[in-house]
Amino acid sequence: MIKFLDLQKINSAYQEQFQEKLKLVLDKGWFILGDEVQTFERNFANYCETKNCIGVGNGLDALILIFRGYIELGKLQKGDEIIVPANTYIATILAIIQADLVPVLVEPKLETYNINTDLIQAKITPKTKAILVVHLYGQLCDMEVINTIADQHNLLVIEDAAQAHGVFKNQKSKITNQKTSTAYSFYPGKNLGALGDAGAITTNDDALAKVIYSLRNYGSDKKYQNDYIGINSRLDELQAAFLNIKLPKLDSDNAQRIVIANRYLSEIKNTKIILPTFNQPHVFHLFVIRTQNRSGFQDYLLQNGIETMIHYPIPPHKQKAFSQWNNLNFPVTEKIHEEVLSLPISPVMTMDEVDYVIATINNY
């Protein structure tokens, strides 16, 4: 069986280092906001070429804390509208709602799955205060266009890079102004994955970073003194230690994902399969194809020893949690959610496994 994602194999390469770090943390006896968290925050900020990194409990909290930080700074207020792609994972929208803000859904482009920048202008109202972009599946959105729109309307730009670790690397168009902040998830299956939940925020906005450092820690930056109504969302010391071990290999792991993706793109010839297209940098957290007979195709692959997953079967506006949206019509989003299927892709896949996946698909 070719696993969709072999986490045991991915993490086995670090097992000895993990054990050493575990012993080190145990021996220190410092488990919350210690040296490992500070080291990871410094290392990841340097990797992302940003001034500040704040380690938090998970990717959802990272987004919520960004919104909460902007509210504390007076750059957002409850009830403001936030533009967001309609086909994102539900966490992106949950963050907006849990910060008492209002999501405004925008269709994606069918070809790239990222937000359709041609549709953003029509959704902007006097209440619109930010654009939350999602670099879905690992592909960078068209940030040049998005930044231009944001500048024209004086909007904040917030980036959900939960699936896009490293996509900004060496990108001259990378945002470095004070209007931007980025949320990351280090869920175990991500390109940079912890061994549990973990997340981070990167930003060049020193004032925002200062507020978020407090908000993640009960609203306190000095013990027993609370400046804000905060939450408890601190990157775990042990998870930070594991991430410090894995971070130096992120670029080479992404490079291997791109090698596999390029083989899929050039060698899968079955006309029943719609391959992804992209015009922006991509780190292929997921390799997502489309097919009209998804169920039959997925069963065929499983019968031939290939695991796949669906990201995602139900669009946010059709979820029971958002029953007030269930009658809305987003045809592109709905088509994507009805047809997408994610093929195995990871830095530990062998070329023989890639050969087999390609041959099996071509024989379908």
C-alpha cells in the first residue's frame, strides 16, 4: 500500500534527535515558553525573512490572534467585513467569526483553486477592512494584484499559509510592509509538521507582534499583570524543539515535493484526470487533481494499493455549522469540492512509488 502520507517514515529520520531533545527538555524542567520556543521563533522569523515570529498553539489560534491583535490596535473593530475565499478549509472562516468579524466569501479560480482576484473589487463595501488570502494546497496567491487592491482601499492583508511553508522563499514580491501578517500551522501532516498541534504568526509589524505576544499568554507580558483579555495559546516547548530539528530540511523536502509534482504533471496522460495548473510559486503541500467520477476513481486507486484523500468534500457554505449560508450559490467552489482528489506526495515517496501511481492512473 502506498500511503497518502507516511508520517512514521517522515519522522523516523529524526528519531534519535527527537529523543535527545526530549531528554534535554526533561532535564531542564522548563516546559512553557522556554529556550526552545525562543530559538524556534528566531529561526522561523529568519527563515521567513520577517522581523517577528510568535509561536502559538495551532494554526486556527494564529489567525484568531492576528484579528484580535488588530482589534486591540484599533485597526479592526467587531463587525468589520473580511474578504475570504469560499473554498478554503473551515478554520479560515472560523477564525473570522470567532474574532467577531464578518466573512465575505469570494469564489476561487477553477484553474488554481486560489481566490479569484477579478472578483474582489465587487465585494468591497465601506465595512470591508481586510483581505484574508489562503495559499491553498501550497500555491502562492497573486499577491501583487491583491496588494494593489488593498492599497487602493486601505485594507489589511492577512495570509493563511497553513499549507504553504516556504512558498515565500526568495520571492521578491513577498510582502514586507506593515499591513501584512501571516498565520502558519505545524499540524503533523504539514510540510513542516510538529508531533502534535502547533502554530505561529510572522509579521513585520512590531506593534502587532507585541500585542500578540501578550494575547497568547492570558493577555500578559509580565507575570500576573494582564493588559488584555487574552487566551492561553502558547507554542509547546517540546514541539518547538522538534520543529527546530526539522526546519533546516524544509527547503530540501519542498524541493522533493516539486520533483514529484513535476513528474505527475508531465507523465499523467489520462484525459479523465484534470491536473492542477499554476502561475505562482508552489510547494505542493497537496497535489490535487479533479475528476467527474471521483468516487469510482478513488475506489480504483485504493483497490490498486494507493491511498488518496479529499481536500475537502463539503464547502464551508454547505456545512451545518453555517446553516445561514446553505442556500448561497458558489458554483465554482461547489464544483471544486465535488471533484477534487489529492494524490500521495511527500519527501519520503520513492521514485518507484511515483512510477506506480502514474502507471496506475494512466491505466484507469
